[in-house]
Amino acid sequence: MSDRIRELLTSVELFAEMNDEEIDDLTLLAQIKKLEKDTCIFHAGDPADAVFVVASGRVKVVITSSDGKEFILTVLGPGQVFGEMALLESAPRSASVVTLSAVEVLVINRSDFQRLLDSNPRISQRLMAILSRRLRRANSKMESLAYMDVAGRLARYLLDLARDHGQRLGNGWVVVRRPTHSDIAHSIGTSRETVSRLINEFEEGFALVNKGKFTYIRENLLE
């Protein structure tokens, strides 16, 4: 199991500049946890006692309105970190995280993670860069909700999805696993039926192709 954890840690951007000895030390601190689809890893308002790294599968970060409507802030996949914000500011969780598939997550408890940041400035710098990118993405999402029509919001969502999680095939296309139309709707503030209609229109316009659970998007649209 320790070999598996070490392999996963070396693939995480946050820990990419750690040397072998540091990775070995971190391997002793991390635990791996397997969760089924639709499992809530933590709820908004829960105390922050650990930071998590997605080892396999995908999770969604969500907030829920007072009337029970869910809004998806982001979807995270292998190698991406979540749960670190509350640890840094000693505050309760600001959002909930729910599995979109069966997942494996690495768990590092609060005190170990804080010691890691104190002893390794490079990790702190990388964490700041990751948080900065998330802030820019959040600002972009708020801008699209405020100023774009639904088609524009959907197009931006799909392009961001391809940039963040897509695989370039080298033939002019990028392939990415597509969330459900319901999850997409919760991310861009519209209905599932509208998402389905617009994706069909994008497909008819040759911007993308859907095959099963995957979407192929023209690579030149990402430039």
C-alpha cells in the first residue's frame, strides 16, 4: 500500500518538487481511502481536520442554497487537492464535496499538513499558485453567470473542462469524460433540458462529438 501512496504523491502537482526523502516522509503520513459514488466526503460547516488529494475518480465541490438548490463550484480529478482552504484559515468547511464516481482519496490530517507547509516553503508556494488559479477560475465563472447567456456559459464550461481534464489526441480533437447534463446544469445555472438542447446544437455545428460518456472537442477551440 505504501508503494501505491508514494506513486500517487509523486503525480500530484503540489508535491512535484519534493525530493525522494521528503516524499518518503509524506508517504508515512498519508492514508488512502476508497469511497463509492455519491458519497459526501464532508459537508459545508464541518470542522476542517484533513486535506485530501484525488487519487482516482472525480469529485464535485458544491454549495446548496437556502431553498435546497445545488450549485457546483468545480469538479476535481486525479492529482488535484481539496479541503486545504479551511485548514489554512482555521475555519469550518465552506462547501461540500461529493464523489461523482467511485474514488480513491489520499488523506493527510491537519497537523501533519501544517507541519509540511512550515518545513517546505516550495509546497507553500505551489499551494498559493494553485489557489490563485482557482480564484481566477471562480472569477471567470462569476463573470460568465453575470454577463453571458446560457449558450456562452455552456461553451465556456466545456472548454474549461477540456483544458483541465481533457486528453489531446493529436488529431485535432481533445477527449474528456463528460459530467451528466444535470451536473452541468447545476454548474452554469440552467436546466438539464437546456443543456441537452444546446449540446445537440453544438454537435450539429461540428464543435464537438459525443460518444457514450465522452465528449470530443475541437482542439483549435481551446486556443
